[in-house]
Amino acid sequence: MNFILELIKYMMILLLGIYTYYSFNVFRFKNKKHQNKIYGILTVIVFALHFTGYFTLFFQSQNRKLVYLYGAEVLLFLLVLVLYQVIYPKVSRLLLRNMLMLLAIGFIIQTRLSYDKAVKQVIIVGASLLIGLIVPYLIRRVQQLKEYGWIYGAIGVLLLLIVLILGTTSSGATNWLTIAGITIQPSEFVKLLFVFSMAGLLGKGFNFKRVLLISVLAGITVIILVLQRDLGGALIFFVTYVFMLYCATTKPLYLFSGLTGGSLAAFVAYQLFGHVRVRVLAWKNPFAFIDKEGYQITQSLFAIGTGGWFGMGLNRGLPTDIPVVESDFVFSAISEEMGGVVAICIILIFASCFVMFINIALKQEEVFFRLLAIGFSVMFAFQVILSIGGVIKFIPSTGVTLPLISMGGSSILSVVLMFMILQGVNLVGKSNNKSQETVQTAGGHN
């Protein structure tokens, strides 16, 4: 039994390593036939890794419920691949497969941590992907999206104010809202509105007066998040706005002024909020407070160190000793049981997604869509940095989820919608390029 589990463990590492390699090398091949072959390999690896993960869990527990859950997830993946590629033939196939790979890893580790929670996660992912199916169509067809920048911003501020007044507090932050027994985190959806708002407003001009007004709107959004004590969210919003402003204006002064202001705001937050000081204290010297403030981060470091390069193997570690492991510290659980090599591959897949996001932005002629893609690129990348940086003690923990892998309905839905919005933007860019080629060809014939 130990031999089989060890063999499967190294097989999973090899599969993810091959996937990561091809995810960065697919565009080296200009020949469409070669590209299609690589996309086929990537698809097979997604399903193979997913199978080996669930086979390991079933082999150890002999729980038939795992077979049913695995079957439901395979069906979901097949439907996504078929429906998205049939409805949108020019969809970014690499981005779609990267999303499925991250979801597959999330399903495996969440099932290992808690079967019941994993079932809920699968249902939420399925609903999110179904909702996301219509998003690229709306991005391509609704021409007025860029006209409502102030409305997007106002709706976002209103939602955050409702949470501030009526929301419930968890882990020191008041960022949850319970409706009909369902708990949601509205700030995850305000992220989407925020990027749409900034892209719409900055896309219409950026003289000093206009930039000042837009900055006031962004500042109000960030301040409400600070009042909710959702400092991780506030940081993501702030950094996203600063980089969107810089990309729109190309003025380094705005970038440096924003980063300086952000540093001062972080110092003020440290002075004002006790739970921020606790997190900084736990970050600076967690082992001195291992029984209290530093318990979570020390358990995370123990887990990562125990896993080493190749991991303990699924179900053979103790990731459940880490508080809130299924959401904030899921990267530690992956590192302990699947190993450092797998953890690095996951980081590289996130990097592959980011590169694709930037490529989509560079293809856009229209300022609104370019800023939209840049905003989501920065937001996605910074969320990954905050999540992983917090669990490896690179930065203080901010309680930010790891996209597509961590437990959390609101987070999953918002990230899936983000991916689908960018798929829609990608289709817009391809349509514009095709139109240009047609015009150029016609001009050449004339």
C-alpha cells in the first residue's frame, strides 16, 4: 500500500510538472496542428491528475461517496470544455485549461480536508461556471458597458455600506452578509464592479480634475473596507486602482504618489487597529507567541517544512491542525501533502494566467477593454501574492483566499466571473483584429 501511494504521489508531481512546462511553451509552436496537440495533452493531464488525486483518497478510505463526487466533477469538466468551446470557438483554450487545472487541485485538497465542504464547493463551482457561460457574450455584445462608470462605483459603495451597517464579523473583519440563511461576502463582487468603474471612468479621459474625482470614488471604497477591517481587501482595491491609473495616464508621478500614500496608510492602520498589530507581531516572531498569536503561522510553517520537496502524500499529513486551513491557509495544506514541487508548479500556473491576462490587455485597441484587462490582471496577481505570501511568512497574513483553490463561495464565483470577463475581452480583441485584417485586405485589393 505504501509503495502504491508513493508511486501515485510522484506520478502527480510528474503530471503537474509536464502541464506547467507545456502551459508556457504552447505558443512557441506557430503551427496550429502542433498547438492543438499540446492543448490535447494539457486536457489529458488535467483529467489524469484529477483521477490520481481521487484514486489516492479512495484507495485509503474505500469511501464510495468519493466515487460519486469524482464522477460529478468529471462530468462538470467535460461540460465546461464542450460548452465553452462550442459556444465560443475562439475562446482562450490555455486560460480555460488553467482554470480547470486549478479547480481540479482545489477539489482534491478540499475533499481531503472535508468531504461535506467539498460537495458544497463543487455545487458552487458548477453554478459559477453556468452563470459564467453568458458573460463573454455580454462583454462582446453590450456596447454600453463603458458608459456606466459612476453607476458601477456607486453600486459598489452602496453594497459595502450595507455590509458595514448590517454585516456580521468574522476573524476581526465585518465583511459578511447573511441573506435567507446564505452567507456571502459582497466585497468579492464589488471587486468586479470596481474594475469596471475605474476602466469606464479612466477610459474617458484623465485630466487632473477628473483624476481627482475618480480618486475620491476609489478612496471612499477603500476607506469603507478599512472601516470593515477588511484590510486585505482594501489593499487589493488600492493597488489595483494605482496601477490602472498609471497605465491609463503613463505618469510615474501617480504611481509613486499612490505607493507612498499606501505606505503611510499602512502605518496609520497599524497604529489604529489592534488586530493588525497582532498579525504583524505574529509575522515578525511567530515562535515567540506560538501558543496564541503566532499559532496559525507556525503551524503553517511546520506543515510546509514537513512536506519538503515531494510532500507527505494525500491523507498522510496533519494540515487540519492549521486554523482556517481550507480557505486562508490552503497553500500550506498543499505544500505539506503534495510537496514543494507541486506548490511551485501551482505558482507558475498562476503566473501563466497572469501572462495570458496581460496578453489579452495588449491586444485591445479600445482603452476601456485594455484597462479592464489590466485591472483584473493586477487584482488577480496581487491576491495570489497576498495569499501565498501570508502563509509562507513573506508578509503578514491578510486573510485573502487563493483563487479557484480555497474554500469560499463568493470568492469562487467572483474569480470564475473574472476569468469569463477576460475571455469576453479576448474575443473582443480577436474580433477587432479580424476586422482590421479585412479592411487592410480590401484596401490592398483596391
